[in-house]
Amino acid sequence: MEKKKPTVLTFREMKRQGSKITMVTAYDYAMMTQVDKSEIDMILVGDSLAMTMLGYESTVPVNMDTMIIFQQAVARAGRHTFLVGDLPFLSYEVSIEKAVENAGRIMKEGFMDAVKLEGGERMADTVAAIVRAGIPVMGHIGLTPQSASQLGGFTVQGRDTAGAKQIIKDALALERAGAFSVVLEAVPAPVAAIITENISIPTIGIGAGPDCDGQVLVIHDLLGLFERFVPKFVKRYASLGADLQKALNTYAAEVREGSFPAPEHSFSMKEEVVESLRADLKKEGIL
């Protein structure tokens, strides 16, 4: 049976029924072809590509044009998976009008099904405006990587009463603004549980404990393809980095020893054609 593409209504119903939502990042056509054949419900073309695909130290340097290029590549393969495109740093904070315009670009040019942006209460009016424009919005609160320097780095948020209350207020504000779901990143599990119990939209956790309505991980982290740092909340389900290195070293060794390419990897010619070619080259003084 062919996998059916979910919608925002699918995820609301999954929350109602207590069915967990699965989400990973994806950034290119090749990877997305594999994700699209899997049981994953939703993908994020996240600004984390700045680090995983482009080698930056943070998500901040990536811009709208770059995001859209990667979103287009993913969309070409994402026929059965719900596609969410990140709004990068300073693409939505400057003005509500600019935020709506850039969200529209992600839908029109990036071929995404929804957009994601960071921030709770402070971004509620922006979220509401984008939703009024007919664009589904996923919120993102707790640790927000684009503003990590303001938060004191990549650290857990909401461990004290005041911080926890603010994250809860952020979630409620996003719900009222019309977001269809909200990512909770690096939030204590009890705080995430309170939010999940008290809002009608799905919560997607990343380092937020088991009580969220769904979970998201960066695909390079869960496959063992990104080794610069591994957050505590990551579980590796494969070690593809080690497998890739082994395959590349085997290939290099076979090339050096002459066992690759073997006859089955080469194209042949009839011997009489080869002899005729050699004779003509010699006769015509080409060689």
C-alpha cells in the first residue's frame, strides 16, 4: 500500500488519538528519496543545514536563497512526507510584512507544505499574520538556535520556575496565534509534559523527553554522519560515517592494487575493430 502524505489535520488527529509523530531533518534529494520511502511522517528542511551541509559553526549564516535551493531539492523527492521549511535568521524578525513575504517564498519557490520559525510570545503576532495569509506555521521554543548567543549558548532552557513559566506561556501564545504544532527543544521533560497536556496542537520534542506528541532528530546525528559534536538527546541508530570511510578506503585500495575496475566494470570492443583502429591511427600518423 502506497504511503499517504499527511496533512496538518492528520497531525491534530494523531495527537487526539495518542499516536506519536515522527520527524527528521532532510536537506537534499538523495537523502529525501530514502526518507520518503520510510515510515517517517514529517521532515524539516532546517537551517541546521548551515552546519551539517555547509560547515558553519551555527545556523545564523544561512540565508533565504540558500534555504530555498535545499528545499527545492528535498521537495523533488518528498512526495509522501509532510515538508516543513525553516525560515532562517533575520528572514522574519525585521517586520511582519517581510515575514509573510518570506514564508510565501518558502511555499511558492521551495514547494514546502508549511514553514517553521523560532520564538514564542514575541513572535505571536508574526505567526498570526502568516497563518492569516494561508500558510501553516510550526513554532519552535525552548532552545532556539538562531538566538543561542542571547540564551547563553546551546544549553537547556526552563530549568527554573521563571524560565519554565515563560516557555509554557510561549507555547500557549503560539497555539492562540494559530500554529499547527510547536517544536520544544532542550526543555526539561516535566515542562514539555505540562505543555503537551495543556495545548491542543501537537508538540514535537528534541531533547524534551518522552511525553511530547512527536520527536524530531537531525538525520545526520541519528545516522552517525555528523561528528563535530553530538548533543545528549541524540540517539544514534546507525554508524554510516564509519561505513562510508570503510567503503572509501576499500575503493582506494582496489584502485591502487589494480583490482578495480574489473572486466565486468568495463566496456569491450570487437578485437578486429581494435586492430583496424590501431592500423588507421598508425597509417594516418595520428599516433
